[in-house]
Amino acid sequence: MDADETLTPEDRDFVTALASGLEVILAFDQRTPRMTLSEVATKTGMNRARARRFLLTLHALGYVRKQQRTFELAPKALQLGYAFLSSNGYRTVIQQHLEAITEATGESSSMGVLDGDDVTYVARSAAPHRLMSISLAIGTRLPAAYTSMGRVLLAQLPAAERDAFLARVNLQRHTEHSLTDKAALRDCLARVREQGYCVVDQELDSGLRSLAIPAFGAHGELIGALNVSTNAARVELATLTETFLPLLREKAAQIATQVN
């Protein structure tokens, strides 16, 4: 098997049980932190017997807690996320720059990476004021199509991968401002790739306005996206591009010299 070759579920070396166990873990999120066996089976598409085996195995290993008829992730599950963070030496550097952005703007700043069709928060500096109806934290996943970081990262994909995403994505109307036409999203990603930044204005959550740019390492490799998130009632659109964008670009340039 070549280094850049990816297994498919049909390959002999693909461990279906491992994949299913991880799928069960990822089924728990902010919207469904606690579920019954039937709910886990429905969310993962497994039958009840299969879901039960994985839940009981994860319970025996300490990754899941069982309380009467419901299951939830146990604190040990945090070790999986910490393994990623601790194996990426740039986290401390990124965190310092995010905190500097928050100090300069008074707004929340984050770094995200593309994970499937979602953007996952891997570092964050939160401002005191709350921006969304859900809490944002390290590990939060949001639909890439409706976030500034997600669109920046999608725009950086090779054309074939970008086309595959557009072919399979299900665009939903989260607010009255949400973009729901795939041709329009394709044009948007082309503009983002050309201009090097993305502004998303109240498409995912009413009042949420954000700006993002790509972040690269010392060798030109994409390491994620940096953003600033604001409240539309407090920060005008022009402020994002005229004031916040130069700051983000300055921090991204510094990161590129510090992350190998």
C-alpha cells in the first residue's frame, strides 16, 4: 500500500469494528450528549444489537458511562482529543496568537481544520460575550459550507475534492441569509480562493458574522483557518475587512515563521 493511498471499507486491511466504534463515539455531540441505545442505533445507522455491543465495549473500556437507560461519553474520551492536541506542537503558538487577536479586537478568535464536511475547532480564544445559540469550544464541529473557516478550507481543496464536496453536500436554510444554491456556493469558494479570505454574514446563526483566512506552516502546508467571530449588531461588515483582516494576515504571517 502506498503512503498516500487510503483504505476503503472493502479493503482486507480495513477494520470495520474499529471504524464502527469510533462512529459511536462521534455520535455524541452538543445536540445529543446523552442517548438511549435506540437513539445511538438510529443516529449511526446500526441495528440495536450491533450498537449495544459497541456501547458496552466502550463502557467496559471507560470511554462511555451508562446511567439506567441512557449512555454518555465519560471523561476518558477526552484523551482521544488530547492525543491530537499534544501531538501537534503548534498549539501553544496558535493559542498565543488567538489570544492576541481577541485582546486587539475584543472578539472571539479560533483556529479550525476541515474534518469531512465539517470544520472542527482545534484552538479558541473566547471573548466574554456569547455569539451563538450553542457554545463554541475546542472540538466543536460546524458545517463547513456555512462557516467562514469552512469555506476558506474548502476553497483550498484540489478542484476534484471541491467538486466532490459540492456534489454530496446538502445545503440547508439555517437563517434567512443562508446560501442554498450549489452553483452560488461554487462561485463563492472560487472568490474566496482568489481573494484569500472569507466573510460569512449570519448564514449559520442570526447575528453571527465572521471573517476567516487560511493559515500555513513554514513549508507552505495548510495547517488550518484563522477566524474572528463577531455580533452583527455590534460590528459592521466593513470593520471585518478594513480592521480585522490586516490583523489576521499579520498573525498568519507570524504563524508561518513559527510552525514547522
